[in-house]
Amino acid sequence: MQNMIIAIDGPAGSGKSTIAKQLAKKLKIEYFDSGSVYRCLTLYGMNHFNQSCEGYESEIAQCFLKNPGLLEIRYVDHRQTLLLEGEDPSKRIRSRDVTRQVRFIASNPECRDVVNAKMRSLAKTHCFAIDGRDIGSVVFPETPYKIYLDADVEVRAKRRALEMGIELNSAEYKQLANEIQQRDQGDRNRTIAPLILAEGAKKIDTTKMTVDDVVKLLLDWIDSNPNN
Ligand code: DC
């Protein structure tokens, strides 16, 4: 039998990572941030090929295929720890530059295969709440726990701004809101593994909900699942 996988997809700022972390904590399973793995491949490409990853996607994927140890994913005390070439990349992968470049990596099939193989391999030994864009539709379509979170784009932009310490109504905020809209379009319209509502997924609009409300609703839903 497959380990428990809770697949959470949705656009940026819909609450995926917050909810996935809370569910993982309550259910005593691990949290897997699949976006951070795409970001690691992006950072590697920017460091070793060019400040822009565009045009180097296949070469970047080949590096990780030839040397899987380039990126290690470990769990210590229920915390996902990433080591990229032996170093902690967690701060650098959140930079605006990486955020702008990640779409090149995320729309390349070879890079997606590298990331998916890491997730599927770890899922053999761990139970996870995983957030991303294609977790329920492509990576773990067989899991009975598929969730799709959404929220109005302004609310999502505000949540991101709050996280990043950006003042609302500033020029930086307007730029952030624009970038979120562009990322939405890119994630939804790309030909490979676009962001879609997976078949059988539970869809929740978190626009007017608190984190606690969403977590409670989902814990009840998981609890009532006939596969338990
Ligand atoms: O969740 P995030 O913002 O850290 O993700 C970074 C990018 O990676 C995002 O623009 C879309 C992409 N991504 C993806 O295509 N598929 C996933 N499963 C996770 C992230």
C-alpha cells in the first residue's frame, strides 16, 4: 500500500504551504515543498550556466541526472532540509531573481522529471503533505487526498506582500501583484503539467477563510475519507 500522500495544488499565495505545513504537523507526517526543488535547480543553473536559465534547461537537468547527490533532501525533526552542493540554499532560492527564472525550469520536461523522481523516491519511505502545481494531477494522481486551494488574486498578492514585508500600495507591491498574475498565467497555460484542478480534488476558495478554518475543514474531510 502507498504511504499517505496529501497533494495540495493551487496558484501562488493561495495558502498551500501554510496549510500543508499545518496538516503535516497535525497528522504527524512530513511537509514537502515541491516549489523549493524547482527553485534549487534554477539557482544551480544561474550559478553554473548563466544568470538566465533560459536555453540551459536540458543541461541543468542532465547535471542532476548524472549526479543526484547535487541536491539532497532530508528530514530532521519533521523539517525539510535541502542541501544544494552541500550548502543550505533556503534563503537564496527565495530571491526575486530565482522567482523570475524558475518558469524556465518548471516548463522543461527533463527538469520536471528530475523533480518528480525525487518526490516519488522519497514517498516510498515517508508520508507527506506536498504542495505544488501538479501534485494531484501528475505526480501522485493515485492518492485519494487531492486538494486544490484558490483565492482572489488581490488577496494572494496581499498575503505574499505581508510575508515579504512589502508595504501595500507601494510601487514594489504593484510589481509583486503583477508578477503573481504573470506567474498564474505561466503556470496555468504552459503545455507541460499546467496548474489544473485534478480529477476528484477537493477545491477550496480560501479568500475569506482563516487558516484554522481551512485546516479544520480538511482534517474533517481527510478523516471521513473512505480510504482511511
Ligand atoms: O510554490 P513556489 O512559488 O515556490 O514554486 C516556484 C515555481 O515552481 C512556480 O512558479 C511554479 C513551479 N512549480 C511547478 O511548476 N510545479 C510544482 N509542483 C511546484 C512548483
